[in-house]
Amino acid sequence: MGYEASKTKQMEGHSEQILFAALRYKGEIFTGINHDGALTNLRFTYPDYQIQEVEQGYSTSKDRFVSKEEAVEIVKNYADE
């Protein structure tokens, strides 16, 4: 079973989950296992990026970019299931 099929199977019957640390820069989302990993991915595309323009957050199982505060609420809701 591939990653996408496995991810879908694990999430059936559950609400939104946090999948990866993410950074948003110039409208694009870069993910990683942590924010440093996401920054490494961002640097491949934008070697001369401006750090003050980078927004930290998380990507979710519903393909959304959310803030740290939103991520806390998602985790709380998932833990209550």
C-alpha cells in the first residue's frame, strides 16, 4: 500500500489531523518533519528568501495550512475522539 492509500486508511472516521510542519512563502507551502526540514525545502526553491516573509504553521489531512494556534485546537479535537 502506497503512502497516500495508507494515509487515507488511517484517517477514515477521524477529524482533521496535523501531518507536517509547514512554511508559507509567496503563496507556496513547504513541508517537512519539522520547521527546519520545511525551511530546507523552501531554500531549494528560493535560495534568497526573506525570512520576515515566511509564515510558520502546519499542514493538515484536509490539505490546509494552519497557524500554530489552529494546530493546537485540531490536536485537542483529535485527542477528544
